[in-house]
Amino acid sequence: MKDQDRYFQKILGAYTVAPADETNIQKTVLAGKQLLMKNPVQELRWYRRIINQFKYISPLLWFSQLLAIGICMLLISQISSDTDMTAILSAISFIVALLGVVGFPEVCKSFSYQMWELEQSCKYNLRQIVAIKLSIIGTIDLIIILAITLFTSLQTELPMWEMALYLFVPFNLACIVSFFVTSLARNKNSVFPIFPAGFGFAFLMLLCINRFSPYQSISIPIWLILCFGTFAILIWKAAQFIKGMDEGGLAICN
């Protein structure tokens, strides 16, 4: 990439452009303003923006989420009085943690396809685009986790809120790690490290759960603190991530 940059800079350096006359510059600016007045930006409602972003999300993401639901339902159906609950819950927690990882490459496609500069120059607000994608994927993940929580609670007769603690903590931690890795990957124009890092973290968490049995050794108040603490950090990281987006032109939304 650096060699290509030097090559193009060398070619461009061979050409010189005469300084533009100030009068011609003002005429060009005035002509541009008149053209914009004739062709105003069309208002785009929020639901249309959301539908448009749905179209650009890869079917592989939806397939991976359906696969996660299927595996979790299969594990939940195996729960009985003789089942090792720690093993089942650790497997479900591992899958839920992966749900927090698989959506990030979809959000950050532009880093690997070198489209970031093009998106910055488009008429839409880039922060809004990223925020909408995160909201879509996050909302679907939330629905999936709540459904898994409900079915697991019914099968194990544990309170639903307690089961939610066991699942949301690993999910939040995986998302936090993914946000951190994504911030690093953005500077290098690559999304390759995101999934390996998230998968490695989820696998490490699976080993820790099997080794230390936190469901029995950690009290409910500590789980509550972990859940709300990770939620707070996750919201902060998401806000920082969106805030760090450079904006292109503004879209008119209502």
C-alpha cells in the first residue's frame, strides 16, 4: 500500500496545475449553490433509513444468528434432572458471547473494502449509518438473548432475571472486547482481527466457566454488579465508537 502511494504521488508530482483565478472560483461556487437550490436533498424518514440499512446487511449474519438459536434450543432441550447444568450453561454462554462478535465485521465492512473515504463523501451522515446498523444488530441480538433466557428459565425453573444475568454478562464482555479491537482495526483498515479476538475471548471465558464454576461460586449481588457494570461500559464504548466516526454530508431525516 505504501509503495502504491509513493508511485501515485510520483505520477501526480509530474503534473502542475496553474493557480485558479479568484473570479472563476467565485463563479464556480455560485454555480454550485444555484444547482443545490434547484435540486434540494430529499427528506428521508427514519424508517426508510432503517429499511435501507437492512438491505446492506449480509445474509450470513442472519444465518449465523439462526444457527446460534438452533444450537441453543438443542442444548436447552437436553436439560434434565441428571444434566450437568454448568456444562450446559457454559455452552450457552459461549454461543451468546459469539453473538456479540459476529455483527462487528458487518458494521465495519468499509475498513476492509477500502470504502471509508467514499462513505465519508456521501450525502448521508456516517455516524447515523453506523448507529442504525448497530441498533439493528443489537436489537436482534437482544431479542435472541431474551428468547434463549426465557426457554432456559422454563426448562431449568430458574428465575428469568437470574438467567438473564448469566447470559448478558458474557455477551456484554464480548461486545466490549469487540469494540476495543474494532477501534484498533479501523486505524489499520482491516477487520480481520475482530472475529479471532472475539472468538478467543469467548473460548477463554468458556474455559474459565468450566474451571471455576462461577454460577455456584459467585453470589447474585456480584452478578448484578457485573451485569450493570458491563452494560454501562458497553454503552460508553458504543457512544465513543459512534462519536469517533467522521461525518460526511448531512442527511435530512424526520
